[in-house]
Amino acid sequence: MKKNQTQIKKYAAVISIFLAAVIVGLFVFFFCIKRSVEQRSKNTMRNNVVRQSEHLRTILDIQYDYLNGLTEEIGKTDHLLAKKNMDLIKSITKHTDFCGTALIEPNGDAHYDNGLIKNLSHRRYFKEVISGKRTLSDPLDSSISGSTRVVLGVPIYNSKHKVIGALGGSYDVTALSRMLFEDLFNGQGCSMIIAQNGEIIAFEGDTSYWNLDYRDNFYKCCCKWIIKDKVTVKKIKQDFKEGKENLVTADSKKEGTRRHYFAYMPMGANGWMLCYALPEQAAQQSYNFIEDYEISFMIVFIVLVTLLILYIVYENHTRNKELLKYAQTDALTGLYNKETTEQLTDELLSEDENKYHAFLILDVDCFKQINDIYGHAVGDIVLQKFGKLLKGTFREGDILGRIGGE
């Protein structure tokens, strides 16, 4: 009995070690899959921001080229504010994405398509454009429409290649940002255009969810998040200053399980950065099928391991029974051998000392003569027959053993 218990303990230890190795292996496997999904989702998001940033620059270049083409026609007229030119800027506003257009005189007076006149001589973008450079203004809160816009300005040259004024077109930066990212990740993220000082100059997204809005300071908002991967707010500021792209992982301080990605990329104008924020769950949504596969794999694996263990237990039990029978049985007669007979007899007698038992010792007469005359092969047959005779005569629970040579 003690031997059986020791064997069971050893067997259980081996199974435990096997299961522990399997669990560790599965843990490493699923951990690697998770890291791979994280890295791939980050790369996908970063590539999208890079692509959209390039798309934004392309849009701005197209708009600049469009305005430059118009300035060539305007420069051919004798007077900057000729009716033909004013009709032209009205048509631009009506048929393009520009929210408003204006012809700007060298003294800074801007004549808008709606008839309004304002002096812009104090504006940075006016000073740049009148010096012959194309320009992009800082965000402007329009007193006309109440929206936030930027102005694209290009100089107007006459036939002598002298700057005689400028053509400006205002663009709704929020609408521009929305146009770039509205189709990404089913609209679950938010897009921002951020100045070097951290001011959010355009925001499109759920303000209540992100706790961000237009004119907020992005750096201060970063302090409300737990930024991962040893990235600091100082590092983000340095990236903005140097125009470097990056992707930051951050958790909400209020809800630690809410993880998000922030990817930013230089716009290539005014030192602005294009930033896109997205919940990690949304970023990994396209990989959700892997989780379903993992669950299916685990179920199938557990079933197979369970069947394997049951099979091993069954085979081991069957083999142990065969080995035990082989160790306890006399090979010739099929009865218990001497050691087993003595052990079983002692156990039987120790169970109840007041209980009576019968003990028979049988001897085959003249067995030596059979061996001498007919040989040991015949003698073995006699012993086999005798063993079968005893098994057929006594009860199944009786102890039948060979304790001697005969």
C-alpha cells in the first residue's frame, strides 16, 4: 500500500511539472501574441498619422497652387480691386472649400468677398505674404462667422514681378482635421492640431471623453495621464520643438484600465504638430479575431490535455496492474507466489483475530518421479493442470499460492 501511495505521489508530481511547463509555455505564447498585437496596432496608427499628415500637406500645397493660379490672373489687371477681381474672390468662396477670401492691399487693407474691409497690417501672415512669401496664419477666431480658421496667403505680382498685394483664403482647420481622420477606426479617436507652445488650435472628438478641447494646453493635459515607456512631458515638448514624430502610450489617472495611444507628426507648417489619439481597444479592434482564436485554442487544448492525462492514467493503471500481477503470481501455475501468499495470509489473519480461517497445504505425490521419468517439461504441464484444478475448485476470494517446488 505504501509503495502504491509513493508511486501515486511521484506520478502526481510528474503531472504537476508537466502542467506547470505547459501553463508557462502558454503564458509566454499569449504574452508574445499580445505584445505583437500592441506593436502592430501602434505601427498601424503611426502609419495612418504619417499618411494623413502627408495628405494634409498635399491638400495645403494644392490650395496654394490654386491660389497662385488665381493671382496670375489678378496680376494682369490694371487695378487690384477691379470689379472683375472682386467677382473672382466671391466665386472662390462660393465654389471652393475656402470659408472666405480677400484681396489685400500693400497697406494692409483687406477687402473681403462679403464686402467687409479690415486692416491686417499688424498680422504676421500679412508681413510675410507682402514680402513675397506664401504664408499660413496662426489660428484666428473669426469675428464674421465665429469659427476658428487659418488663412492661406499668397503674394500677387504684376507684370514687372513686383508685389502689388496679396490673396488670402480662410480655411476651417477643425473641418480639415475632421476630414483627415473621420474614416479612421470608425471615428473612435480624436484629432488635434497643436502649436509648439502646446496650444490646441484645432480639436475634433468627444471633449467629455478626452477632457480636451480647442485652446486647451496639450502639455498640461498630458500631466493628467500616466505616460508609459519612460516618456515624460518634457520629452514630448522636446519632440514638438524639434519636429519629431512619436507614439505615446498613456493611462488615465482616474481610470487606470483605460489605455490610449497618442501619435503626433509635424505638419510642416508653422511648427505645428498633427496629433491623433485613440483608445487602445479601438486601435486593436482589427485584431479581435485573435482573441477568439485564443479562446478556441485554449478550449481545444484543455480538452486534449485532459484526454491525454486520462489516457496516461489509464495506461499507467493498466500497466501497474499487469506488473503487480506478474510480481505476485507464479509464472508456471498462475497461483500466487510464496512471498505474496505469505503477505496476503498475514493481512487476512490481522484483520480480525476472532475470525476463523481454514489453511490447507497440498502436496503432489510422486511428482519427483514424473520429472525423472517423463522430464521437467511434462512436470511443468502437471503443475499447470494442477493450478487450474485448484482455481476451478476454490472460491475467487480464497488465497491460492505455490509455496514450494511442488
